Amino acid sequence: MKILHIAAHLGGGVGKAHAEVTACDRSDIRRHFALLEEPRDRRFAHAIVAAGATADVVADMAELARRAADADIVQVEWWNHPRLYAALCAAGLPAARFIFWSHISGLFAPFLPEGLTDAGSAFIATSPCSLPEGETLRRRAIGSGFGFALPQDRTPAVARNPRAVGYLGTVDFAKMHSRIFDAIDAASPRAGAFAVTFHGGVAPDGPVPLAQAAMRHPGRVQLAGHTPDPRAALERLGIFFYLLDPRHYGTAENALVEAMSLGVVPIVLANPCEQAIVEHGITGFVEPDIEAAARRLAWALDHPEALPPIGSAAMQAMAETRTAQRSATAFASLYDAVLADRPEVIDFAALLGASPAEWFLSTQGARRSAWPELAAAKPWARGGGESKGSLAHFRACFPEDPGLATL
């Protein structure tokens, strides 16, 4: 069974997910990853090859089409990367059994392009929060964030370090809630002084250090920088204070899943993605707002004896639901079903748009008929920034495109 994966690259969470799933594959599954740009970080590409798959960068779109024709199934690793739009629309891909695995939630910008969830043989999300209408075999969630194996002694990390609070991940207000430091400032535990350690790279002259400096209690925040050993950093924590922006587009939330798999008790906000991972009062705490999160942090620091059962429940839940083997088995069953389908041609230009400007507009949430009004309103201009999939990212990939210049 030959699976061709079309992916912009294999960095970050996407690469990690595929490295772990490929290592659990059924023996009859053969994967090849056609990458659309040189990966900056080759760790996961190397791990995927070591697990038995193949991977290379394909710049020739005719070659990409030939590989699609030779595959039993073509799996598109979907997120709003400009080069993915270009490849799908320019390669002249032949009739194939297409599966889309979406690595963004689609609940906020970047949205899923209109019609994508109904295209091809199957649309697979990485979180059930992306499928509010419910799931079927061909339209379902298969997780891409996996925890660590259960520790042999089953002792949750919180039992060892109940008052050690931390965060691990993107230390930037593009991902973190803009008021996360307010919550830390506002927490008033009777147990006394505490600090929250943030693991992740930080621009020294960026907004995060400035926000820390403006706190009433700046000593409550410790910016530890990037850690080469996330597991060791998480094992030293008891409470995972993971307050994210309500419009973040993540789904896998690897750091959250990994923390819970080690028995660290999470405190999160009631965002759709986090609610699909944390069960309030059972495997962690899901709070409605910043003020409630501050109160919960104070309560947790004051009641360390209440946390180990929650840490143990989190460990067990992740071991049962967030494993690479579970996702590999789900994909194998899906592939078996899809093989019975007749290959079909997808008109990607009609689905996504015919130009870089239209590709970008498809990520902004309006139906195709409303694109002219959307282009005039320019809602993206208020946010600015050069994050992945932003207007700046599209312009960097297609600097000569007049439509993007107009936007």
C-alpha cells in the first residue's frame, strides 16, 4: 500500500507526529514524503526515514504529479502554507484517492478553505474541536499529539513537585494569552511565594520581557529559554500553567499532552482545543477566564494534597487516548476503506483559488463570493505580523504577485 504524503516540510509538530506514527505502521504500509521546501530542522525527517519511510524535496511539479499517479493514496498534510497551495494548483495532479489531514483547527483564521472538508475520499482533523457536526469514518479526528509512555512506577510528577509551576512551548503572545502574566500577578496563595518557569525561546527585546518588567511581581516569572530536554523540564513540574490565546489555531498541543502524560496537572482556559484534551476536575482544570485561572492557580498551590489523583488520572487518560499506535491503527483502517474508492481528479484551482491572492483570501473565513468585500476591508492589516501563513509569508513566497501587493 503506497501512501504519498504531500507536505510543505516536516518541522515541528507535523514532523514529530509522522515520525512516531510511521514507527508504529502496519508492515504493508509504505510511506513517501514529498516536501515542498528544504526543512530547516531535519530531525524528524531523519526519524521518519529511520522508521522505514522515504522523504525528499520535490521542486518539479511534473515529478510530483508522476508520484501521485503511482501512489495508492495521496495524503495532503494540510495547513495554510503558501507553497502547498501552489503545488496543489500548479502540479496538474492526476486522478487519485485524496485524503486531507488538517493540522490547523480551522475555527479561527487561518480558516479551512470553503469546500475542503468535502473534497477527496476523506477529511481528517487532528482534534474533534474541528468537527462540531460530529464524526464519521471519512470525516473524523485522528490525533497528532502524543504523550510519553506511562512511567514504570506510575507516580505522577505532581506528587514530587506539587508547587513547581511552569509553561513549555511558544513563549510569545501569538500563542500565549496576552494576559497570562496578569493571572500570575493576581494569584494570591496563602502558601506564600511562587514562580512560574517558562521554557521556550524568547526574543530578549520582544514583548514578553517587556510584559514581565511591567508586572507588580516580576519575580514570579522566570524566563528559562529553550530547553533541549522537554521531558526533563516537564518532570520537574507539578502544575502546567498553559493559558493560550482564545483564537490560537493549534490542535495537537504536544506540550500539554506530554505534560499530562507525566502526571503534571494542567490549568488551561476554556478554548475548544484545550477542552478536547482536559476534563475539568478530572484530568486538570479548565477555567472560563483569566481571573478564574488566577484563583485556580492559588487554590492548587494551597492544596497540594488534592493534586496527585488528578495527575494520575491525566497520565492514564493520555496513555489511553493520545498514542502514536492509536493513530497509526486509525489511519490503517481508513486506508483500507479508501482503497475501495475510484480515483478522482480534484480541481484545486476551483477549490482554493487561482492565484496567490485568492489562496490567501481563502484562509480568511469568507465565502468566495465575498472575497472582493474582504479584500477591501483588509481585516488582516489590524493584526500585522509575519507568522506562518500570514500575508507577509505569502508575499515572501510570491514577491512578484500583483494581487498580494494589492492586499
